[in-house]
Amino acid sequence: MMALLVDVISWACIVVGAVFAVIGAVGILRLPDVFSRMHGAGIIDTLGAGLILVGLMFQAGFSLITVKLILIVVFVLYTSPTTTHALARAALNGGVNPLIERKEAGGDEPSEA
Amino acid sequence: MVHAISLAGVLCVLWLLLSGHFHEPLLLGPGVASVAAVVFIARRMDVVDREGHPIHLTWRALPYWPWLLWEIVKANIDVARVLVRRRMPTDISVINVKATQKSDVGQVVYANSITLTPGTVTIALDDNILTIHALTTSAAEGLNTGEMDRRVTAVEGSS
């Protein structure tokens, strides 16, 4: 009974994570420019990969494998924003300007980086 | 020195957990040697200090993590909802936000937290002005309330 419950939770996490990964991938394809596509990639990095890994942790139970899975989550959470920022910075320096659909009403105009 | 000892401790725990060899002297010996070598090289590279190994943030960061994870979950659902619509109701804007953290580590934590939250990406960080690319109006407004900024400043503390 317990094993069944753990299996159900585990598969729920994996399936929901996979759905988020697919939505993120669809987002990468549909969004208009480099910078907005990073938002789609962000979904895959966080909830997509995260939920799949949590689901796998339930499969592994209390073991060293779970510790390794937790370490993977932590490293992904630290490295993915860093790489995203590097990508954004490279795009800006390469002369790509973000497509803007709305001018910020109260905020100041972003300085040209 | 405190940072070097802490780094050695973290590396030892990491080595043990990743290898799973707890009582085999033949393997533990080289493990200790590799930890010592890494700490030695890191010290020679001058990266083992408050910035490279910020142990003073550990305790105050503990309550921040669960809050950030919950924010990430909420933002994920918001952005996913936008992406699955037939006509995506995006409202892309680029806004400037001021970071109130004093240290570089604090500002990097803030910038990375923003990037980690879907819907907002930090595209530039100059002095203490963050340039943020926001996918929707609600994502931009969530940032303008400054709650995340306050919490990261609290993690940084007065030290």
C-alpha cells in the first residue's frame, strides 16, 4: 500500500515535470526574440527538471542516490541563472536589442547597455 | 583560514556522499589527498574568501530558500499559462530595478533569484542597477514591489 502511494506521488511529479518541460519547449519555439525565449528555457530549468528529479527521488527512496539527485537540483539551480545571464549579456553585447511591446509608464527608460 | 577549513569540510562530505565509500582506508586516503589538493589550489588562486565561499550567509539563507522555491513555483504556473494560450498574452518590457544590497555577493544572489523566477530575466547588472527583461506586466509588477530585494538584503544582513 505504502509502495503504491510512493509510486503514485513519484509518477505524478515526473508527469507534471514533463508537462512543464514540454510547455517550456513550446514557449521557446513560439516566443518572438532571443530574450523572451529565455523565459521558456527558465521553465524547463526550474519546474521541468526540478519536478522530474523530485519524482526520481521518490523512486530512489532514502539512499545515496537521493543525495546525489538533491545535489543535481542544487547545482542546476545555481548554474542555470548564471548561464542565462551570460547568454543575455552576450546577446546584448552582440548588438541584439530586446523587442519591447510596452513602454514602462512610471519607470525610467533603460540605458543602452 | 576559517574559509579554508570550511571548504575542506564541505569537500570531504561531498566526496563521501558521492563515492559512498565510508570505511575503506585504501580509498579514503586518496580522497583526503584530493580534498587537500583542491583546497591548496583554491587558496593559491585566492578564491577562498568571504566572496568565493560565503559561509556567513548560510544561516540567514535558510529561510530564504523555501520562500524563493515557492515564488518559482507560482511564477512557473503564471508563465506556463501564458505560453499555452493560442494568442500568447505577452507584454514584454525592459525595466530598471535598484538593488539595495551592499556587497557583490548580495547583488548576484538578487540577480540570480530574479533570473531563476520564470517571467523575469536579469540581462545586465551595472553598479547597483539591474536591467530586467519581463515577459508579462504582472511579472514586472511583482518585481516593482521590491519584496525579493528586501528579502535578499535581509539574507545579506548588516555584516
